[in-house]
Amino acid sequence: MANTFSRIYLQLVFAVQGRQSLIPKAHKEELHKYITSLVQARRAKMLAVRCMPDHTHLFVGFKPSVLIADFVKEIKVQNHAFIAEKKWMAPGFRWQEGYGVFSYGHPQIDRVCK
């Protein structure tokens, strides 16, 4: 919509199946860049990304037309394929079903990014 203005900021959190510490620290930077490219390809704005050994946090600015469930599913599926292609983990690596999503206001952006 031409005259639509929105500020939708969501933190998304998804975990490795069984909360196993499988995300390799040595490849974190490359994984952050890849996830950022996935977010940008979906016309969203990556505000922060942080991969922990057993889960991942994304802080993203969204347009109101984005379906969050579809967005997260696509990110997880393509992220999984990227990790498998790189052979960073054993073939049994999976993301846990589901995710957490938390909303924030514009004044909270800096605090959440830190």
C-alpha cells in the first residue's frame, strides 16, 4: 500500500533440536552474513543477528505484509540447507520445531541490539 507506515520490530529465536550445542563458533560470522542475506531477500531489515551454540536470535524490522510463520520457516529451511551444504555438522542436525517471537517498540532498538 502506497501510504502505509509501520514500525514492526520482532526478535525471533529458534533452537537446535534437543538444544544441543551444535552451531560452530568458527563459522558464526559466515552464518550471520548468510542469515542476513536471507532476511534482506525477503525485503525485511536485519537489525541484529546472534548465533549461539544451541540457538539463534534475529532482530528484524518487518513490513506489515510479511507472514511471520512463513518467514521463520523459510529462514530455518534455507539456513539448514546452507549448514548441510557446508558440512559443518553431522547429518542429523535439525532445527527444533517452532520458535519464539517477541515484539519491541522503536525506542528499544538499541537496547535489544546490544
